[in-house]
Amino acid sequence: MEEMNLILKIQSVYNQFTKAEKKVADYCLAHKEEVPYLSITELADACEVGDTSVYRFCRTLKLDGYQEFKMRFSLSQGTGEGTVLSDDNEADSLPKKLLLAHQNAIAETYQLLNQTELEKVLDMFQKAERVYFFGVGDSLLAAEEARNKFLRITPKVNCITDPHMQAVAASLTTKKDLVFLISYSGSTKDNIHTAKLAKERGAMVACISHFQKSPLTAYCDAVLLCGSKEGPLNRGSMSSKSAQLYLIDLLYQSYYERNPEESFRNNELASASVVERSL
């Protein structure tokens, strides 16, 4: 038998919710289109309850957690990946719509850019003896790209791909290390666990995320916000990656300008190391 539409399920079990859970249910039912794009902290703030109340609300619905809730909630409304591209706008072709999606993601990221936070991250990069780039799933690709880019100008960067080994590395960090996480949602359990471990060790922690307030950002010393509206059914969209890569490139160029002689020398050595492998 097909699972019940989650919106209908919320309505059908409404009398079983606690007072705090009813606040969450009321907000979700009144703001159906907005909810899939909120972090758990943003939804909790909007409902004037704690994060744990939102989590208990999800568990009352017999869901594993908030991410499954957002996915099921989106499916109940029939909002899939093509929704963003199918909206009426001046673009009359798919290539142009995709172009606009990427342009908008980068433009939003530029508008969200906080120069103070950027300087904080650069200062941490400067002070750190080791810099770890971490990510999970699609965000891992951005973390690897950050490692690949920075490795040309400084040997202190690293990227560990396995989430368990990320946690192990974080547990061995010191105050001289920087853990830099990339997570659009800021609510991936592995990222939160890694950030918590690094923070407990006294390491510097920063991240790229779409949400200013999330379980991940609670452990971060600095946060760079990326644009692009991404729902649970189009997670890992290319436009959000464009926004993340824009910030990574900005960090790279800014670090290069701060350390021109070292960066130029290392970049020259790195380029020479692979030139013989090109035809």
C-alpha cells in the first residue's frame, strides 16, 4: 500500500502532538512552499520552539529525522528538481534557464558575502599549520576541489573523503589546525559530529553553508553563506555547487594575494611537476 501523503498524515494525527509539536504542525501547514527550504533551526525559530521539538515532531510522524521529513513533505506537494527551472520567466529554453540558475546562485552568494566573516576565515587559514577540507556526499566534491586548488600554493591542506576518518582526524586536531566544512544544509550528522570533535579539541572551525543558523554553524567560528535555493528533492544541484566553488575561488585568490611570493613559488613548482605529463 502506498504511504500516506505526509501533509494528510500531519492533519490526521494532529491530536497526538504535544503543544510544541502542534506549533510546528501549524506552521508547516500554513507555509507549505517555504518549509522544504528551511534548516531545522530556522523552522524551530519560526515556530518559537527548540530544535528538539522539531525533531520530536518528526519522530512522532515515524520519520528518521528532519531530512526525511523535508523530503516526504516535498513529495507530498509534488515539488521535484524541475520545479525551479519550470517557473515562468523570460528564458524560453532549457540552456538559458540553466544559465540563469547558475548566474543567480553566484549573484546571491555575492550579495550574502560578509566581508568580516571572509577576513576571519582568511586569518584562520593564515594561522593554521594544517587545513582540513571536509564534506559528505555532493559537498565532498567541493571539498576535494578546494584541496586541489589550494594544494598548488600551500602544502598544508588536506581532504579526507571517508566520514569516519574525518571524525578521527578531527579528534586529533589542535588549536593550530583549521577544519573547514562544506555543507549546504548544515544539518548532516557526520559534519556536525566532526565539527563538534574539532571544537572540543580547540581547533579553528569554519564552513560554507546556505543557512546562517544550523546545527553545524553552532560549532563554527566563521560562516560563509552560499546562494541558490535547493530543496530536499534537488539536493546537490549544480547551481549550489557553482555558489560553493565561487566562494572557494574567492578564498584561494584572497589567500594568494596575502602570500604572493610563497604562492607564486609553490604554484610554479606544482605546474612544473605535471608539465611532462601533457602532450
